[in-house]
Amino acid sequence: MTTMPPVADDSARIAAFEARIAADESIEPKDWMPERYRAQLIRMMSQHAHSEVVGMLPEGNWITRAPSLRRKMILLAKVQDEGGHGLYIYCGTETLGVDRQDLVQQLLDGKAKYSSIFNYPTLSWADMGAIGWLVDGAAIVNQTMLAKASYGPYARAMVRICKEENFHKKQGYEIMATLARGTPAQKAMAQESLNRWWWPSLMMFGPHDKDSSNSDELMRWGIKRKSNDELRQRFINLTVAQVKAIDLTVPDPDLKYNEATGNWETGPIDWDEFWRVVKGNGPCNGERIDARRRAHAEGRWVRDAAVAFAEKQQRDNRETTERQQTWTRLGDGATA
Amino acid sequence: MRASHPALAPALLRIADDRLILGHRTSEWCGHAPILEEDIALANIALDLIGQATLVLQHAGAVERAGRNEDALAFFRDATDFRNALLCELPRGDFGVTIVRHFFHGLYSVLQWDALARSTDQTLAGIAAKALKESRYHVRHAGEWVIRLGDGTEESHRRAQEAVDALWPYTGELFMQPADEADLVAAGTTADVSLLAGPWRAQVDDVLRRATLRAPSDPWMQRGGRDGRHTEHLGHLLAEMQIVARSHPGAQW
């Protein structure tokens, strides 16, 4: 996306707006904002919502195979949370004057992006651990920063979502820790999964700062508060210690600790792979969109029925009242 | 602890397996529902059902005193040892089948939990009281959709009626009282499910009427699940559900 000059907005308003940003004021839906600010937020927030919804698929893939009832329930609750986050952020995006249906259509048409991490397949139970730990862990680092974003509805959504993501990360790490101290086969499963998810999770923070086209503007308007590389480094420092604590190995022969900076430094990230997956050629890009399209197409008759019924209801309110009474009576006197 | 009646553990498995298998089927929807709100609702229902199953399986394991916990009972029993009604194991079908099944079974569940909440088995009564609240929500959710689909468009009406017709022969089994539970019913431990058929039918008819749907008139009913004689579908469901657990016997998760 190229940066367009905000020709339509008058410069005094922009100056006042930027003064509010500089003073750390929260921008609210009814406040005036530059069209470019609005567009950037819609792009970011809808991508975020799409990511939550598409992100239900790789984990949903293992709900029916979870190896214990407790794990099955935790995973179901987690994937349900992702759906809730998606809904919540779509609603937040609607405060910017767009319609959720249009945003969903952009996703189905392949015109909207979502986090590339969900274009990787989930191949073992350990992937449920790796995703919770690494993918949600990386998301938390990013979203903790976004919780201070200048747009109020987005910032508040992030505060709430981060609380749940912390639970997701904890359960993921717990899965990995349990596997790592389990049978040799379980430990091997955990390491194999870490090997596959490590690099893609580092890529979640986006390209290096020098190659990130949207970053400058997002930082200037207080939508982002930290750069991709700063956030990535924070994630690496947190995660390396966690890998060591459960006696697994970071799959990077070049990993080394820099005494001077206190940072763990990784070997080079394969940006060719990153761009390949972003541009549509990852292992599951096609499958993920196909799954969303299929659900949407197969659900059309259901949505149509809901609309048709709601229209009939408006014509006859009496029926609704009667039905409400049916539900309240349910089960009463059944065994009396 | 005093030895329990030998019919109690099997009776508890009948209760638990319905919720486990139906919950599992419902969880298959996650990420594939017609609208995001239904992804969330169906995941929530699946979660409630598997939660109910877990509590009853724990109780069954304790009563049985054979050293099996809820996971051993869920993941290491074969299809012939499952006691769920056939209705619960049928493939998820389209959204209409899913909704009509939830309505039929949810209404049965409300009536059954309501009766079990007065069980002389305090553990079971406690589980039932909690589950009753959840099941009331489930049947309300499903019932609203039955009416919407039945009285929505021509296509939704057709699909809803097809679901009613396909699932109807599997509803009779819910109300066939297992012979080995006579002592338990006499002692007030479990509920005589045959007594639930009347109230169930009255409320089903009420909702179907509002949905402009009709109940089939053919009285023939499928049966077998309560005795371990299942459809071909259960084996496949269990193969998927149990694969990881059985590949690593003795492992902790």
C-alpha cells in the first residue's frame, strides 16, 4: 500500500489531531480523524479479526483428537475465544464506518490479509502446545503494545483480548512442558513441533523495520508504539528462556547471547519464505480460504432463513411473546 | 465405601456417553458454522456437553471401582462398550440436522436432568442441577433455530423437515427404559425415562407447529445404543477421538 497525501483533509484539523495524538489522548469513533488514519485502522483491525477467525482452523483440526477430556475442553474453549475475539474486533472495526459483511467478503475474495502463521499446517498434538505458547505468545507481545494504541475502541479490545491470550499461552506452554517431561515419543513430538513453529513465529512480527512499508505512519499516529524488530527481540528474549526451562532446543545453530545488550541474537530469518507465504504460496493458504468459503457458502441458506424469519417476526410480534413463554415453561412439571 | 448397585455404573455410562458423543459431534463444527455467532454458540454447547460427560464419567469410574478414570472410560473403551443413544452418534449433517438433533436431545436432557436433580445419589443430583441450567440454554438456542429454519425460506423449511424426518426414528430409544435399571429407579437413583416421553412429545409438537413442521407418523423406532449395538458411524468417530490417546498408552497429557 502506498502512502497518499491527505489532500481531502484541511491542515489545521490534521495539526489538531496530531497534537491530540502527541498528548496521548484517546481517539474515539465520533472524533474527527484523517481519512488515512481511518483507512490504516480498518486495514489493521480487519486483518486482526480475520486472523482470529482463520486461526480457528489449524487448532480446530485437533479438537476431535485431543488426548484427554480436560485438553479437549481447554482447546474448545480456546478456539471459542478466538471466534469471540474475531467478533469483538469486527464490531470494533464497524465503529469506523465499515460493515462486517463487507470485511468478511474481502477475506473470502482473497483481497484481505490475515496472519500468515495460520497458513502452516498442524501436524501433531504438540502443535496445540506450540501454537498456544509461541503464536499466542507472539500475539501478546504485539497486542500489549496495541493496548496503548491511539484509537480507543481498538486499545480497549486489546486489553480484554490480552487477558484471554495470556491464558491461551499458559495452556500451550503447559502442553509443551508436559510433553517434554513425558515419554521419549512425547518429548520428540514436542521438539519436532518447536522446530517447525519457531521461525514462522519470529516472522509474525513482520519484516525488519527498514523493509516495513506501513510502520512509519502507524508509529506517527500512535497506532503502533514499538517497531517490528523491537517487538521481535522482546519475544525472542522471553521465549529462549522458556525453551531452556523445559529442556527443549531452539532450532537455530547461530543463536547466541549478547552480554552487552542482554539480547539473544538469532541467525538470519528466511524472508523469502515469509514473502512467499504472505503472497499466497504457503502450505495451507488455499485450504484455509477454501474452508472459510465453504462454510460461508454452505451457511447461506441458514443466514437467508434467519433474515426471512426476522422479517416475518416484525410483522407479528405476538408470536415472539408466546414463544418466550414456551422457553420459560420448559421442563416444568415434567416429572411431577 | 459401600459397594454400589451393579447397575449404577452402566446407568451412569448411558447418561455420560450421550453427552460425550453428542459433544464430540458438535465440536466438529468449530470454525465451519454458517455465521461466527454460531461457531461460538456451538463450541459453547460442545464444551458444556463434554463437561457434563466428564463429571458423570468421573462418578461412573468411582462407582465402578475398577481403577478407570474419566479418560480411561472415554479413550480406552471400544464402540461396543459405549452406551449412548444412536441419535448422538449420527454424522453432524448440515446445520439443520445439527439443530434438530440438539433440539430433540436437548429437550430430553432438560427433562432427564430435571428428574435426576432429585436423585438420591447426591453426586448425580449435584451434576444434574448444574447441567439442567446448561441444557435449558441449549434447547432454547436449538428451538429458536428450529422455528427460524422451519418458518424461514422454502429451502430452510425443506431442509428442516428432512432433518426431522431423518432423525425421528432415533428419538424413540431415548425413552426406552433399560430393564436393568428397575432397582435404581425404585430407589430414586435414576429416572424412569419412559415417563419423559409424554412431556417431550407435547413440547416437540408445540415447537414443530410454530415452525410449520410436522412429526412423521411412522411409529417404527431404531434402538441398540443403550446395549452397545451401534451404527457404523460410532467406530469412525471413536477412531478419530481415541487415536492420540491410544497411540501413547500410559502417557500423561
